[in-house]
Amino acid sequence: MAVGPDGRCAACGTYQQQLNPAPNAGPGGYPAAPPVSMPAAGAMPPGGVDLRRGLSTALIVLFGATIAVLVLAFIARVQQYNLYGDVLDGGSVSGSDADDADDFYRTALVLSSLVMIGLAVVFPIWFRRLRLNAEVFAPGQHRFGSGWAAGAWFTPVVSLWFPKQIANDIWRASSPQGPHQVQRGLLNGWWVCWIVSGPLFSSSLVQWSNARQRALDGGLFGARSAIEDMKTAIGMNCFAYVVTIAAAILGLLLVRQITAMQEQRAALPPQSPYGQMAPSPYGAPAPTPYGAPAGSPYGGGATGNPYGAPAPSPYGGGAPQMPPVVPQAPPAPPPGPPAGPPSPYGQG
């Protein structure tokens, strides 16, 4: 059927009503977007969103290595703990046994330090990239600039809460389910383990150093109370290693999760400052902020044919004339018989 530019049928002269299919709704109220192809290796994708996996892959490898060396250091600490237990129980412990246990732990400590230095270099760079991507997803909705995403980790005092707030903003902006349907259990668990491990390590090392000094001043193994304090400190240090290993495992899962979230979120349009989505760049009508159909200023039905002409008459005649709409008053009912089934766009 040929339809002219004014919406009339070329054969019968009546206006033709064309229906726009409703856009497919994505998860959490996001309008669905066409699938986005991944960029070529080493290429910067369009739109300012960097989805290259080089840094995330490096982080996953570093976290895996960190878990391995932390487990090794934990085993060395358990060996020392058992050694001091044998001393307290009156068992025979030679000086070479103590030296071997100390050398084992020292080697594991050096390896874990080297791996964690690499982690401390790569992680802030990756975290800043997440923050830049999140700005594209939700512009103007972040509490800190992208510079803080890297610098907050090395700034005294504020490093205790700035990175977590930045991570919360990134997580919300990157969620494919929408900013108000975010599950942050993994993020919160990782942050709690990371924050708790630091004070545990510091306090246990201070306690162990003080007890060791007292033991050296008292003889080969020192007074019994000093040895008991050393054993207690090593036990606390073992617990600190367990918490740190848990933080490393959760960190590895976090990198995988947020990488997948940003790849999925990149296929959806950015959100508006009010939590709704911006107008669709693919021709679909944008959702109204109050849940009303588009075109109604008062939250009711749509106000007529989107092409500016009323629906065709079911009696085969010309298009029925619509009464004039008085501002802020409901339209008067049209005279004559009813116009058949209601239009899919509402009354009138």
C-alpha cells in the first residue's frame, strides 16, 4: 500500500496509521541495544569505553601468583608456630631446625613481596581505567575524579575509604541490571578482607618483634613468657595470612566480574542523572521519567496519532474530525456513532 508524505493512502485518500513497535526492554529497565562487537586486539573501541583485556588478564595472573606465594608463606609460618610449640612442650629443637624454619619463611616473604609490588603497580592503573569507563556509562554521577582512582590508594588516611567509594560508584555505573539493582556482596567482602588484613599484619609483627627481642635478651630461647608471646604473635600472623589469601581470591573474582559487567554495560546506552536512560540512539522512544507513555504531559494516554492525523474511520469514510483540545480541560466527545475499537495510542 502506497502512503504519501502526508500519511494519506494514494488509493483511497484516507490517513494510514502506522504502529511503531515498542523497543525491547533490557534488564533492569535499560532499553536493549544492538549487539556491540568487541574491538580488535590492541585497538581502542569507539565511544571512549576501553574494553581491552590486557590489564585485567595481567591482574588475574598476578592475583593467582599472589595466592600461591601467600599460601607458601602461611605454611612457613605454621612451621614456625609448631616449632615454638615444641619448645614450650619441652621437646628437642636444634638451632638448625629454627634456622631452617626462619629461612623458609624469609624466602616465602621475599617472593610474596615481589609479587605484591607488581600487583600494587598494575591494580591502580586498571582501577583508573574502570573509572574512566564508568564515566562514559554514567556521566557526572561520580563522587571523585579519575585521578583519585589511582592516587587514593597511595594517599595516607583517605586510602581507608576513598577507594571503596570510588569502587561503589564504578560498580553501580557498570551494572547491566541498572544502578538500583546492584548486588555488592563480592565487592564488600573483598574490601573488608583487604582492610582487616593490614592491622592484623602490623599488630602481629610488632608483637613478634618485641617478644623476640625479649627472648634474645634472656638467652638462647629466652624466658618462657617471651616464647609464649612469640607463638601467640605467629598465630595471629597466620590468621592475617588467611584473611589476605581470602582477599586475594575475592580480588581475582572481582576483576573477572567487573570486566564482564563493563563489557555487558557497554552494549547499553548511558543513564540520565535521574536514573533513567538517555534517549535511545537507535530510534526507539526514550522512557518517560514517571512511567507514563510518551507524549502525555499529564501521565495519561498518548494524545493521538504520531503522524499528526486521526485513525481511519471504521465506516470507510474520511477521517473523523477531532474536536479542538482546550488547554487544561478534557476534550469533548465527538458527535455521532462510536468510532469502533479504541486506537492503540489512546483516546482521540
